[in-house]
Amino acid sequence: MPPIYIAYLNRLDIEELKITDEEILAAIETSLAAQGRGDTVIEPRVHLEPGVANGHFNVLRGAIKAPIDRAGVKVVGDFVDNYKLGLHSELGILTLFDPSNGAPKAIMDASGITDMRTGAVTAIGAKYLARKNSKVLGHIGARGTAYWNVRLLDHLFDFDEIRVHSRREDSRNGFAERLSRDLGKKVIATADWQSCLEGADIVVEASRLDKPAPMLKTEWIKKGAFVVPYGTMSAIELSLTDIMAKLVVDDWGQCKGGKFGSLRAHVEAGKLSEKTLHAELGQIVAGLKPGRESDAETNLLWHRGLSLSDIALGHAMLEKAERLGIGQRLRFA
């Protein structure tokens, strides 16, 4: 048997890559278009709940055809109380394989990848479903994915006003300060949900609730807004979908099942179904379904996280690492 080698990128390697906003968005938009064309395989995520802490593991699986030509599995922990230990709430590993023979090709830290690709899907959703002149962003949540939501959305829209809120005052103030420093503009940390979200052009809800609670009120959403709720536990009212012109998801297969997700109750109540669903985001990116068609539309994107996004961004990082000579090469067999 010929020797098999695995590329290994740890968190320090991924930071050293200094991957740009444009590189992240390009990788994710390419993978969404491939999904829309049917050039991918994706299986609904599964969960492992160890029952020893306030958290669980997500296991995501998928494959993308050439030119990426990779299968992948990501295992990522989602542990709400990790901040008490000085750890990120989401820690994970991405493994990539050759889909033609099963040979392992790479092992990578997936914590940064998870944050970046989540923010990229939010931003690309806004590119196709938000008003082009959107100037006010309201964002709930300050976890790792939140930073990339705001950063990549601002990269596309150059907001006049950015408001952020999270449950802990030190968290939201620190988040606003970091964003202000990195984006070079003022970011407002609000004391409550309403002052953060009401009247915003783009609303993102990435909260960390212990159990479902209707924290985001439908009446705060202005006509023509774009709304992205994706907290693990639902924080929206059942009526939110009633005001939407278009309901879009990243993958209907995983959105319609499982116990977690911001629109779980809406699926169970029949408010989000095959009949009411406008499209998967990949179908819009691939040009098979229309995105926003007028400024009057109020649209919603629910994304639960795609293994395809992890694979595409991981692949892009590996290619850049090879060009720059970053990472390690491990003998597998």
C-alpha cells in the first residue's frame, strides 16, 4: 500500500493563514451554489448529549464534488458555560477525506472554521435576501459566530449603525469594543433586546437561551427587513413567520427534524413546511430560485449550519496553507 499522509492544521496555524473576508465569502458562496445545483451530498446533523454538562456535540457530515472533491465530518461541542472555564463555547475538529477511496486527507481545528462559515452564510443570505441599501444592523448574541456575522455583514453593507446585545453586560460591552476596534466605526451595546432590534434593516438573533422563550417580538420587525434567527433554543414568537414574504433555510432536510433550532416550533405547528418554504439558500445562490424581488419584502433565513460550508472553507484553508508552507504533515499509513 502506498503511504498516506494527513495535513494537520491547529488553531495557531489557522490564525497564521490570515484568511481574508473575501476568501471566506467566496468559499462559502461557491459551496452554496454547488449545493443548489445538486453537486453535493449532505446528511442531517446528529447530536450527542453526554449529560454531564450544559451542552452537546453536533456531528455534521457531507461531500462536495469536483473541483473541491472532498467528503468531511465535523464534530463540534456546544457548551454554554465554557466561558466560566475561559474556553470558547464551541470547540471542534474537522476531518476531510478522499470520497473516491475513503483515505483521510486532513485534520483541522474547526472552532474558527465554524465561526467564520456561520458568519459567511448569514452575510451571503443578506446579499440575496436583504435590501441593498440596508444601513442598520441589530445583533443579539456575542459568542464566536456573532463576531463573524457582524464583520462579514458590515463588509458587504458598510452599516451606518450597528447595535449589539447579549445577556451579560461585560460580554456585550467587550463585544462592542472589539467590533469598534476591528471595523473602525462605532458599535452600540444596548441594554435590552428591543432597543437593539426594533426598526433595524437586518436583524440577527444568535442568543444562548437555556430553554425556548419569545424574547424577539414580531412587532419590532419593520416592513422590508431581513431576519436571521439561528439560536439553538427558539427566541422568537410563533407569529414571526406570518409577516414574512419569503422563508428560506440552508438545508430543509436538517431543518425539518431534530429537537433544536430557532424555528423548531414553527415546523411542528406547520408554519414552516414544504408548502410555505420558498427555497434553500443554495437554490437562490445558484440562480434556480429568486432572492429578494422588491424592497417591500420582509424575508427570513434560518440556517442550522452546513457540513458543506465547513468542507469548502476547510479546503480553501488547506490550499492556502500549502501555498504558504503552514501546518504539519502526519504519516497515517
